[in-house]
Amino acid sequence: MKRIHIFDTTLRDGEQSPGCSMRLSEKLQIAKQLEKLRVDVVEAGFAAASPGDFEAVELISRTLKQTRVAALARATTHDIDAAYNALKCAESPRIHTFIATSDIHLVHKLKMSRESVLTRIDDMVRYARSKISDVEFSAEDASRTDIDFLAQVYGRAIAAGATVINVPDTVGYMTPFDWQKLIAYLNNAIKGREKAFLSVHCHNDLGLGTANSLAALHAGAEQVECTLNGIGERAGNTALEEVVMALKTRKDYYGG
């Protein structure tokens, strides 16, 4: 039976939902409850974003003993250092680093070539691995990235030491059929795929976050990134409780 991992980002992506900003004590309470629910990974925050986020990641790292704690970081040494320093006390830490890969982001936001992005991925994943053995890499706006280049991106990340590769539908653009085809393609096309878990991170702009996540699991994904009640920026994220109940109710189909 396939082991499906639940990665909860309520404390990071979920907090971007209007009205869902949390005090430190509230973040700690939620983290403890997520550990009781036995989620596999709690993304505690974006350590480089603010002193408050750094403090939250550090406190949750000190507190949780059974659940892996992740911190988000852009693919820069500054962000990765901040994530590492906040995670130092975690029993099971993970650095989650990312960079955009779609042409629209490369041209208008990063002003980088594809080759420059591949070099940055190689350098920064290796840098993160020099600090922590568990490194997740995300290609921001993966769903609008050229698929052959996307496979190359993830192959480069795995070669540099990524233990998890995450495929985000950053703007909530995909439908279940399109998403299942993309994940199935990547599952077969990524060089070194067997060396890393394949994760998905779906947004709910079209009301399809849960449907897309379940379609990805059917196509070979092994981790779902989600939030409690589906909270998150814009229309929100995939809802943890919906995915878990679908997997429990339809074990015959998903094998989770």
C-alpha cells in the first residue's frame, strides 16, 4: 500500500488568508494539534520574512517531537541561512526552498534565463543540503512552466540533493484532468525520480484544490500540501480534512 504524506502549511500559506494572521501562541497551539493529528510535516513559517516568522519557526522546532518541521526559503543563501538557524533545534527539520520556473516569471519577475535558474537551483539545493539532510524543492508556477523544462528543473534539484520535489499550481489554474496528465508525465520523465518524493501544492481559485490533489495522487504523487479548512491566499489551498477523508473513505481507489 502506497504511503501518502500530509504536509500542512496552515501556519505559512494558510496565514496569508485575509483575517487569518495568528499570534505566536496561536501558531504554537495549532502546531501541537497538528502533531496530535499525526500530520507528517508542519510548515512552521517563512523564517526570513520577518522576526515574528523566525520566532514561530524556532519555537515550533523546539516543541514538536514527532512531526517534521519545515521552513520556507527562497533560493538564496540569506533565506536558507535563516531557515536553518530557525530549525536548529528541530528533531526532524526540513528546508523548503523554491524559485519560479515559468517563462512569465523568468522574464517579468526574476529577469533570469532558464540556464541561470538551473544553475541557481543546483547551487542553492546543494547549499541547503550542506546544512540539513532533508531538503524540499518547489518550482513556483510549475503548472504554467514548459513541461520539458520543468522535468529538467526537478532532475537538477534531485541531482543536487533534494529529497522532496514539489509541484505547485501556484495560481490555481489547473483542472483535474490536466493536472493528472502533468503529474503522470513528470513521474516518468524526471531523471532520478526514484530518489525523491513527489509532492503537489494546489490552490483553490477554481474550486478544484482537493480534486486536483487527489488526481495527482492517482497519477503517482506521494505528498499533498494542504491547510486546515483550506485557508490560504486568494481562494485558499487544498483542505486537509477533505483529502484525508477522501483517502480514508476510498482506500480501494487511492491505496493510501
